[in-house]
Amino acid sequence: MSPDAAEFVRTKVWWPGMSPDAAEFVNLTLASSAPAQPPPPLKPTPLSEASWLYVGMNFVCPFPTGENLVVLVDYYSRFPEVEIMRRITAAALEPRLRRIFARYEVPKGIVTDNAQTFCSTHFANLMAEYGIKHRKFTPLYPRANGEVERLKRNINKVVKTAIAEGRNWRFALDDWLLAYRNTSHSVTDQAPAVVMFGRNLNDELPAINPTSPKATDSASIRERDTRKKEKSKQYHDNNNKVAPSTLKVGDTVAVRNENQSELSLHWLKTPLKVTAVKGDSVFLEGENQRLIRHSAVVKKLPKSGVLPHDPPNQRDVLKLKHTDAKYSLKEALRRIRKKQNIIEQLC
């Protein structure tokens, strides 16, 4: 509770221990009164050993025509793969993944979000059949799968532009994918197709030797990837005043409201308890709900909702000595009710 608020309360009523009582009431009512939780330091994903060993996957949905896209991107080469889907169910996703695995190879690991399709038993059985390690990043924290999110943003732009211009967005997407695969990536400094296949893909642009093999330097790719990620980490950490999360089991926390409107609160009103902490993922539990959130969107509340309060000042002492100020909270409430009854009788 701010000093101004405490001063205002003292003009209305006073009782011994009023400051901590008022602070407790405010803190339990408003999560925004708790100090802000600094974001944790950025943790770049290490580069895999070779192409198509570890891929990220997510859905882009839905488009005005009713279709959805499943998007995969190789973390090593940045090579993208896209399939059109009418329904985003595990049963509809399975044949598309089987074709992709047969086209390239079976990856060692796949990273997804916590969408219902990826959390289903059907999808888990498919991953077990191929021996793929399935890792799910923290819900409602898309930056944890940055490669896929950037690709989704570009795909959305291509499709929306094609629809606005009255062109076939499927053809426009295919043209964009071919160009993307043949264009040097800003991190690896080589085209995804070159890193993936050792050569550029033949396209409609004339070339003397369109399919000639091109040497790829794995050490150079790894060095550039490390340098770019370290630069991004340094920029993020320096501009966000990061600090390691101090959340621990048993803490009472507020969770950021992800479904905000103009009139909604920035933080969910109901406080939750921390039941487990794994890395930057925080497991939370409250009344009839269990959540998993990134520590960056969770704010620790003061223990028992009590903030450090100001000691009694001279004004408090004088009031305490005054006979009219020596009444309890119960007495104060009784006097207020008495005044209300008098006003009602007069009305």
C-alpha cells in the first residue's frame, strides 16, 4: 500500500496495527500491487549435429477458405516443410507426417506447443512408433519455439497478401517456399536447400549449373549460429533487466491474463500456488485448475499478502493518546452502521 493510500485511510479510522491490516487487504485484492517479476535470461537452443535431426512443428490456422497448415522447420538448416490440412486432428496429421518422414528422414526429436492435437494419445503413439522424442515447450510462450513462430509470421503474410490480391494462395505459398529454400539464411549464410541437400534447388530462374553440388562448412554454420544467438541473448538480457527466477514450491503467485480486452485486468484475480518448478516452467495449482506457465508471465505475491508496512508515526501516537481515537475496528464499524441508520431514518 502506498504512503498516500495509508494517509487517506488514517483520515477515516484508526486502530492498532491498521497499516499492516490495510496492506494485507490491498495485496490480497490486487495482484498489481506486488513487485514486477523480471524476465529470466534468454536460453538459446543449441544447434543440432546435422540436418533434420531436430525439427519444430506448429499449426497455422485457420484461413478464410477453411484450411489449416502444419508447419515444420529444421533447426539446423532452417529448411521449411508445409502441409495443408482441413482438420487439425492427430488422425489427420498422421498420414502427412508419415509422408514427410519418408521424404526426408525420421527426426530424433520434435518440438511443439501444448495444442490438444500434440497432447493426444494418438500423437504420442505415433511418436513412440518412430522412436521420436517429443518435447513440448511452456504453454502460451511462443518465443520458446522462435524458428517456427518466425516462419508462421512469414507464411501468414504471404497467404493474406495473395488472398487480398485475388490470387490462389496455395500457388503463392508454393512459390514462396521454393524461393525461401533457395535464399541464403541470415544466420547460416547459406540457403536451406544447400545445407539440407548440398545444392540449390532448380527453379524458373535461368542458371548455368542449377544443380551443381555446393560444399557446406559445418564448422562455419555452427560458429555463425552461436555468434548470432549470443548477440540476440546479449541484446535481450541487456534491454530487459533479466534476473534468474526466484520462484519456488509453495509460493503464492499471480498469473498474467492472456485473454485481455480493454476492460480486463492485466493479471488474473485468483492467486495460485506453485507446485513445481522445472527450468523456466512453473507448475501452478488453484481452485479447480492446474496450469503450466513460463516464469516470465508469473508474479510472486508477498507472503500471506502482507507488504512491509510503515512504522507508527507521530500522528498515530497522538491519536492513540486521544480518547476519541481509542476504539477498535469493531467499534468503528458499529459507529458507521449507527450513522447509516440515522441517515436512513432522516430519508
